[in-house]
Amino acid sequence: MRSTLITRSLLAMLLGVGLSACGGSSSGGETGGSSQSRVAQSSANSSEADSESSSESSDLSSAASSTSSAQSSSEPDTAQVCDQSPPETLVAAEVENAPVAVCLVVDQFGYLPSAQKVAVLRDPQAGFDSGLSFAPGEDYALVNVDSGEVVHTGSPSTWNEGAISDISGDKAWWFDFSAVTDPGRYVVWDRSQNVRSPAFSIGADVYKPVLKDAVRTFFYQRAGDEKLATHAGTGWADGASHLGEGQDPAARLYGSENDASTERDLRGGWYDAGDYNKYTNWHADYLVVLMHTYRENPGIWTDDFNIPESGNGIPDLLDELKWGMDWLIRMQEDDGSVLSVMGLAHASPPSSATGPSVYGPATTSATLTSAQAFAFGSVIFAQVEGWETYAQELATRAENAWDWADAHPSVTFENSGKVAAGEQEVDDDGRAMKKRIAALYLFAATGESDYKTFAENEYRDHPITWVGPWNEPETTHWLYYASLPDATDSVVNDIRTAYTNGMNGHWEAVTQAQDAYRAYLGESNFTWGSNRTMARQGLTFTNLAVHGLGDAGEQAIDNAALGYLNYLHGTNPLGKVYLSNMYHLDVHNSVDSFYHSWFSDGSANWDSVKTSNYGPAPGYLVGGPNPSYSWDACCPDSCGGSENNARCGAEELSPPADQPAAKAYLDFNTSWPVNSWQVTENHNDYQVAYIRLLSRFVK
């Protein structure tokens, strides 16, 4: 089946460029462009500045139905921009007004002063943008946009002797300006062609406002909590959802919806992703990751993230964790077992959902994963003044969960097609892994030798044999165990040695510069949720620094990990910040629309930044490039009638289909049968991996 290629006029709209050269687009958010950032209408964000910005990201829900959109008439004709000559004298305004080259990509938030700083210059050879071309000049400069001063000059270096990257389909060059450490606002300027990068900052606090937005997405994901404009912003204010008759406070067991005796008060928690369902296994995992996030850098977590609990003297991340933990407590039965899943009604906005809530029965896997979260929570929350009793309750709940799961080792419930959509149940091996991880956290919480013996015997039978993004959560659990003072020395040494050795291949990818965008992942690892995989790959490096492993040195480790963060912030083939609606932080191109039941296709308020009143809320990490994307199998003519068939469009959208792996992306939020969730849907699992990586670099 052939895929629909985005037309030349639409491609110009998507990229903001003329197609004869990889030259430029109109100035982005950093200089005040032609369209107002929707987020500027909100008082919710921690950034104090309300700025106007030009949205260079694409309205791909419109792209799914139309390929005739044109650029704003206020944007300059940039078709021949690469033939322009440099100005005779350097003036800040001249550099700022130089077109932004879509083939000159940077971290659009910026760089830490001590970090390696590399702009990537790209010449597309394959993929939807192969009609563009770019040959960088020899004379590059880093310019302070406030003073107009050239602070660094040099020539770009050719990546991999001019080879074409299989993953991106691009040739690439690197312009390294790591020597610049002074705080300020900068652009990379190609003097000979008078094009520039988006503006970005260098500073010790460059990522703090980004972190606040990323964490605040969990507030937007809260079920059963009112989103007042004071906290959510005018654009995303909403009443408390799923608290009506037959909903979360009176949820009933799947298959027994007419039996009032099955009613449980299961209010709270977080919507899991772009759907509103709540999955116990995954929810408990999010809690564990966020607790590691807090533990690894506790000093950065302040009380000013503008959530309802802000100002109570407790770090807001811990407040958000308690919101999630309170729901997990409600899911635990009196016998220690934990209910498996909840299915919630969907509508936009969430408060308008009126359908009943149902839950799935208790399972062994949900109970073991909850035991992990309860046990670790008892350790973390015991450090909070006033929460000591709560922490002890969590320890008791963890042991009760362990006892039930130990007595009921094989209770399962496959929920997909019954309650909620995603399948969270695991097989025998999955339950065995959950049990050994629960044991190590229970040992940390209680110090009881039985848990230690079980965990260490299990590790000896199932040691770390490789390290990568796919087992990063498991290796993080074991590294934590190795940090406990009473763990057996030989087991500790085995864990630390295995992890260090397992990173050797990843170091080779860094030292040999195997990826054109400095974020090596490997083509086979670009799958559904590739942005999570990128974040986790960065975490494989930060684990070295957190636990004092290897001999690379902390700065080398940070530089390796930052390559993955830079990728997510714009140093990628699309020059896109893979977070939603970040124009209030003066980025040039962030996610415009993504699959979410609230920010739905066609919504006058929330569909997209470019066409709606507000666009989606800021800070959500989307799934990212997915070369396995395809429309539903019923397309184009078997979806149950002409109306449904018409939703397919004439042919499959390309992009994201039929592209090099790192270009298999498009901003769109259309639902079935085009199935945008395969590419753009958010997921709390993506979000916690990103937050944990980002928080490492917040000072």
C-alpha cells in the first residue's frame, strides 16, 4: 500500500521553509513572531513572562484532511535565503532577524555552562524533506543576541566523513561551541548564508522552568481534582472529573455492575495517558520512578510549582507523589490484595465525562507492583516531617501486599477488551521479576532478613547480563539495592560490576560518534514510544554518576546523557521540541497537537496550538518517531461503511509512514482509524523517564 506524501505546499507550512534550500523560517518565539502563543493566555505556568511566539510546529490534525494550507502572509519568502550575503557589520538586530534555518538544530531551551554544546547542521538525503538542501559555510559564529557580540567562531566538522545516517536519512556537520560558558541568550549564525539557529540560553538554571512544566502535567492528569484557573491557567481550567453518580467514588467490579456490594471509593490517581483509564501495575511504576527522581537530587524540589498544594512547606513533587499514592491505597483491599485496573468514561474536557467507572479484580502482579511502591514510599515519605505515620502505614501495606501475593502467586486478569484498553497483565516470568523487586524494597523499608535473602538469591539466579533502555528500570532497582548499607558485599560488587561492564558498548557509541544527532539509539530501538526509549538511554548514563560507577568522570557522563536530552529538546532531524506547547519559554518549534482525550481533534479550545483558542496544556512528552506506524487494518475501504472509510483518507499519511526511523513523526491527533496514538500520544511512563533524566541537570 502506497502512502500519502505530504505535498510541497504543506511541507512548506510544516517546516516554515522554501523548498529549494534548507534555509529558513520566520523568526520563532524568541523574537516575537506573527501568532500569539496560546500558553501566553494562561497564568498557570511558572515562567513569569507572557511572550508572543510564532508557532513553527504543524497543525497535523488539519494535515490529515487538507494539504492546501499556506504559510502566513507575514512570513518572508525564504526560497533563496541560502544565497544571501552576510551583513557588513554585526548588529544584534541583523542576526536576530536572519531566517532560522530548519537544517540548523540546537537544544531550544539551552545548555548548562559546563556542558558540551553542539549544534547539528543537516542536509536531508532521504525522507519527506529530501527536497531540501543545505551546505554549511566555513564561517560560523556564536552570537550573544542581547549585545550583538560574536563570542565564538569556527568551522563545522563533518560527521562520519560525509556519510548519510541510516537512522535520519541526513548528512550532518557539528559546530561545537562548548568553550562558551558565560550565561546569556545566543544564536548560532552561518555568516556566509546569513541564516541562524533558534535562540537558546546558556545558564545554570536553564532547565528549571522546563522541569516545572513537565512535572505539572501530572496535575493536569489528576482524576477527581478541580483544575482552578489559578493553578491550571484560564485555558485549562476544569471541574473535578469522574465524581458523579456511578463514577470513581462508587466504582463497581467488572462483570458485577449491577451488584451494589462491589462498590468501592476509588477516586483520585492520574489518567494514565491520552486515555483516562488507571492501571495499577503502571501507576505503581510511576510512583517508584518519581521517588528515585526525588532521591537522586532532593535539593532541587521546591514548593512553587503552582499546584494546589504549593506553599505548604513540602516539595511539590512529594505532594504529587502523595496524590498518586493515596489512590493506590484506595485500590488495596482489606486482605492486602490490590485491584488491577479502572476503566473511566471519556469526554473533552474531562469533567464532562458522565459514564460509569468500573474496576478489575485484584491480581498478583498488581499487588506485587504496589508492594514495591508502598515499601519505597515508606522510606521516602519517612523523611518528611509530619508524614511519619503515613510512611509507617505504607510499610504495613507493603507487607500485607507481599503476604497476599505470596499466598496467591498466579492470580491474573487480562483487562484489554474488558476494562480499559492497554493490557497490563504479565506472564509467570513477569510476576517473578515483580516479586524479587518487591523483596528488595521491602528489605530497604523493614530491614528484615527474609526479604534480603529472597532478593539476593533471586539476583544470583537472575543477574544483570546486559544494560540498555529496555531493562533500565530493572537495573535501577538493583543499583538502589546495591546502595543499601546492609546488602551483602559480594552481591553489591556483582551488581556494580555487571552494570559498569554492560555500559561498555554504549560508551563506544558515544566515543565513536555513531549518531549524527549525538543520541545513539540504534534503528531497531525506534518503536512506539521512542522518546521514552531516548530518555531511558540517557538514564543508563546518569546511573553511572548517581552510583559512582566506572572511570569516565562525571562531566563525560553528563555530556553523554545530555545528548539524549538535547535530542528531545530540538537537536533532532525535525528540529522539534518533543514537549507540547512550550512557546512561553521562547522555543521555536514544539509539539502543536497530540493524541489526548482532552485535547481532542476538532476541539475549538484544545486541538492545536496553531488553530485552537489554547491548544494542549504545556509540558507533555509525546511518543515520538515510530517507523512501525500504520493506519488501522480496516483502511482504506473496510471500516464499516463509507463514512468510516472516509476517515482513513485516500492513503496512509507519510510522514509518519515510510520514513527513516528518526523522521517517522508528525504532529497529529486524529483517532481511529488513522490511529495517531501510535506516534503522538502522551503516556505517564514517558513522562517519568523524561522528568528523571531532566532533573539530573537542574541545579
